[in-house]
Amino acid sequence: MIVVTGATGNVGRPLTQALAEAGEQVTAVSRRPPTGSAQLPDGVRHLSADLAEPASLAAALDGAKALFLLLSGDLHAPEARPADLIALAAAHGVRRVVLLSSQGVSTRPLDPSRVAVRAVEDALRGSGLDWAIVRPGGFASNALAWAESVRTERTVAAPFGDVGVPVVDPADIAEVAAACLLDDRHNGGVYELTGPEVITPRQQAAAIAAALDSPVRFHELTRDEARLAMTRFVPAELADDTLDILSAPRPAELAISPDVQRVLGRPPRPFRDWVTRNIAAFR
């Protein structure tokens, strides 16, 4: 049995689907039961747990052979102890953990939020378990933050409109994670995941407009405006570190990684493919 944390999210949903289609028994873990489009495949068990309280995950780990561990925003907070989740998994007999980390661990290792994630990576490496680490850059699905304003005002509001990064489709992240959970060849692997092209927020807005066949206006936010919006959902230091990348990506953050191709045998999906699959959110 494989435990998937964050199972109703943008990576967890397609990962749970992929594992179920592969014939695996899956326990899907999230804070709240799935509803609507987050409904789970037939045969997948759901358990509610809050990863900020590691003991709440214990029941899900009984009998599990593998764990997909996603570090949500509150697990980046200074008082959080996400490494305890790895120790808990080992104590319950889990043999393999696949960690969803961040590209920033390698490109900006001294940023406060990346130091915390690096500590979790180090705990996993020292756990004695089989492990793999996936480090995506920016997510294509971050564009869902614009869904309401596109629906109601046909407007995308974002900072640094003409600065791009190669955003990655969460479905690609999920497929790579599934391969790491199921295939021993990926033990000890660290995979940096990007999309196939650098794309700016203004270009993303244009891709949404093309899929809608309707004009979408781009409104450029200041950094302070963007930070205020982000800190409603994530810790301030994570918002600051993210905005540093979006405002001035380093060469390594602009590079197209070969790792999706290496693991899956195909190139990563472009942003327009993600838009096409998710266009209902913007209508």
C-alpha cells in the first residue's frame, strides 16, 4: 500500500490516479475529505490528517510500503518539524519515501525557506529508507490563482510580467513521483523538474486568452502587492523567497531540465497543454 499526502492537490490528485491505474492499493491523505473535482478513484481509501501534527498520520502509515511526502506551506514555518514525518514513517515500517522538495534547494540553498527543506532532504537521506527526491520549479497550476479574476474581469494580475521561468505541469511531477514510488531504479535519485520552455506571466495570460478565444488583460502588480496576496496563504519568508526567484531568476532557474524526459521517456508538457486541460476553471 502506498500513502499519498496532499492527495487532493494539484500533484496529489494525478499521482493517486496514476498509482490506482497501476493496480496499487492507495491511501489518500488530506486535511479534508475530497469533494467535487477532487474525488478519488474507486478503491482508494481516504484518511484525514494534518501533517503539522505528525501523529495524525500514524493510522495511514500502518501497513504502508511507500510514502509520497508533500511539504505544504505551513510545514515551512519555523516551528514546524516535517522531518518527524520521516521518522514516523520509518517507525511504521515504510520502506520508501518520495519527497516533493523544491528546485530552490539547489539554486538558492541559503534562502530561509530552502534551508528548512534541505534539512528535510538530509533527514530523508540519513533515514536508512529507500528514497527519491523531486525538485520542481514553478508550477503551471499557480495560474489557478488568476481563475476568478479571469472569469469575472478577464484580467490576470501578477508581478514581473515580462520575466519568465520554465513552469512545470503538475501532471508531469505526478508521473515522475509515481515512477520513483514504483521503480527501484530511481532509489537515491534527485530530479529537478521544469517545463519545456521559459514563459512569462504575460505570455501565460495570452495562452489563457487563446484557449478561451477571448481577450484577457494583463495587470502588473508591484512586488509589495504580490507579497501581500501571497502571505494570505504561505509564510512570509516563503513568499519573499519565491518573489526573489520570479523577479530575477538565476541561470539555473532558467535552464530546461532533462529529468522529465529521462524518467518518463518523453518531453515535459508545455503550459498551453495545462491550460487546455484546465480551461473550465477560467470560463
